[in-house]
Amino acid sequence: MAIYQTVIFFVPRGFGDREEQVEELFSEEGHFDTEKIWADFHRGVSPIKLANSTFGTDNETFWEYYGANDLSIEVNEEGVVQCVRARFDGRGYRQGDLKRILSFAHVLECNLFLPEFKKYIKPNKSAIESLSFLLKRSRAAEYAQS
């Protein structure tokens, strides 16, 4: 991840939905641990198949906007999802990009998690304002403005 990007992780609903459970999402070293999330909540709906059908592609980066904003899904050797994440450029993004990510989270039955703020965003009608608010206050946005 570049210094000008903010990372947003997709977290299946049911894992750490409550703010007080947010610490479960970090390793003892303080790093965000995506593997345990998807290992416990791997469902019948394949995020990869859903992304391929939604974004019309057959690779690991399913959506990209000028190389700075993207959505990617990482899998292990057995094909089990380990991480679903989006990255947004602090130098600029389109509101349509936010809507796309929120729609994908809704269909995938996930919440969005921003480790920088330790905040969940549920993909509902007010989510775009919340997500936009946090992205504008991110370290990436600060870096882009300096």
C-alpha cells in the first residue's frame, strides 16, 4: 500500500459487528489480521465469483481506477479467501467509486472496516457520507495535501 492510499477491509457480517469487538481484528503486534476473519466466515458465496460477475474481469484486482483506487481479493493455495480489500487514493477519488464499494459490500454481506480509524461502516443509506468523511481525514488525504 502506498502512503497516499487508505485501505478498507471487507469484514463478513457477524464478525466483530460491535465496536467493542474491534480489538479482535488486530494481532498481538498490532497488525490487522484478515485471515482469521475469512477463515471463520467463509460462506457458500464466493467473493471471487461475485467480483468477476460484478466487475466483468477474471483476475485478482477486480476494479481499478487509474492504478490508485482498487478492489482486490487474496486467496491461499487452497482457494480460500484470506482478504477482501479496497484501497482509495488520498489525492482523489470519485463518489461513484465509493458507491461501487458500498454496493459490493452489501451484496457480499460485509461491513467495511478502516483500521486507521478502527471504525466499521455498514453499507446502508448513510454510509457514503461516513466513508467520505473518514477518507477526507485519513493520513493518505493529509499526505496528499502536503
